Amino acid sequence: MEIDVAGKTIIADTFVIVTGRSKVQTRAIADGITENIKAAGMRVGRLEGYSEGTWILIDLGDIVVHVFTPEQRAFYNLERLWAPASERQAQSS
């Protein structure tokens, strides 16, 4: 899932949210993303949470990738947190 956060935060313009079924799979997803980014000649700014593997954050500058296990994705619910106010109100009704 891609969330446009431009104008809402200085952190990034876009959040990409991905779910892996296990810690092993989230690490494999993060590895694949970072390898492809580097192969394209781009730079990975920071990689956080890799050792734990439940929520891995990959900072690519204007894009931040969040790789979650299902439990962590449901707990943090970034989609709802960063949704426009009208969508948040509709979700809570």
C-alpha cells in the first residue's frame, strides 16, 4: 500500500507499507528492496528494526518503506493514522 504524506510531514512524501508473514519474510522483503535500490544506483539512507524483524523501516529519502509482520501492522495501523480526516471519521463510524 502506498500513502501520500506530502505536506503532512517533513519525514517523506510517500510511505509504502508492506506485510510479511513472519520475521524471516520481513527481512527477506527488506533485503530485496535494499538490493534493488542499490542496484538502481540509489542510496538507502537508514535501515531500522532489521534485527527484530517485526517492523523494518527503510529510509529512501522521499520514500519510507515500512515492512511489518501482520500483528505489528494491525497494532500500529499507519493507514488509519495517516489517512485524511474524512476517512478516519468514516472508519470509526
